[in-house]
Amino acid sequence: MEALTDFGKIILPAGAVLYAMFLTTRMFLNKEYEKRLIDIKIKNNDTVLPVRLQAYERICLFLERIAPKNLIVRLNIGEMTAGEFQQVLLHEIREEFGHNLSQQVYMSEESWNLVKNAMEEIIMLVNEASGELEQEAMSIDLARKVFEKVIEKQELGTDVALSFVKNEIQQVF
């Protein structure tokens, strides 16, 4: 019986020391893991952050370029029929969108959906305005009709999307 108590006197402190070493080692390894994870995130942030910012800038530029006030002024040369001007406008919107399609990778799903909806709204606006014109109408007539439609709307999708994207940039950066 005395041997058993002597054995217990040796095993219990040794077990306690072993358990304490296990906890200390585990805590140390967890801290090292967290440090490495933070280092990786910082390096990743240094690489991805400028690219994301550039993506947001490009999307803001896209939204500004397809806004009717900028799009029509930039593309209206005056000697086209309304049908030709409609095709020019639609082609330009789709080209701009095609150039910025890859930016969706760096944006939130909600932002990208607002950008797509804004583009589709502008396309619908141009098509509706064109549909209300007579066959022999000129590009200036289409421009006037598009601006009338813009005035009828309380808020354009491009303005909503641009505001949302700007707010998202401020939250991220």
C-alpha cells in the first residue's frame, strides 16, 4: 500500500506538469498559427486591395459613361436617324459593359447586381424612347425623348448603383 501512495506521489505531479506543458505548447502553437494567418492576410490585402480599388474605380467610370446625360452628349453627332443612333447607343453600352465584366470578381454580389440592373435600365430607356418615335425621326429627337424619360424617373439605376458602390468602397477601405 505504501508503494502505491509513493507511486501516486510521483505520478500525480508528473501528470500535472505534463498536462501544463501540453496546454502551454498548444497555446503557443495556436498563437503562432494566428500570427501566420494574420501575416498571410496582410500580404493578401497588400496585393488584392489595389486591384479591388481599381475595379471599383472602373465600375464608377462605367456607370458615369452609360448615364444618359454623358452617353448621349458623347455619341450624338447629329446626322444620324433615330434608329441608327439607338444602335450606336446600345452598342456603346454593351461594349462598355463587356470591357468591365471581369470587375465583378472584386465586387459584392449586391453591387454587381445593381450595376447590371442599371445597365439594363438604360438599355430599356433607350429602346422605349426609340419605340415612341416615328420612323423618320432624327438622333436629336431620340436624345430629347430619352431625356424626357430620364426626367420622368425619380432616380436612375446608374445613380443608385453609383451611390451604393461608393458607399461600399468607403466601408471596405
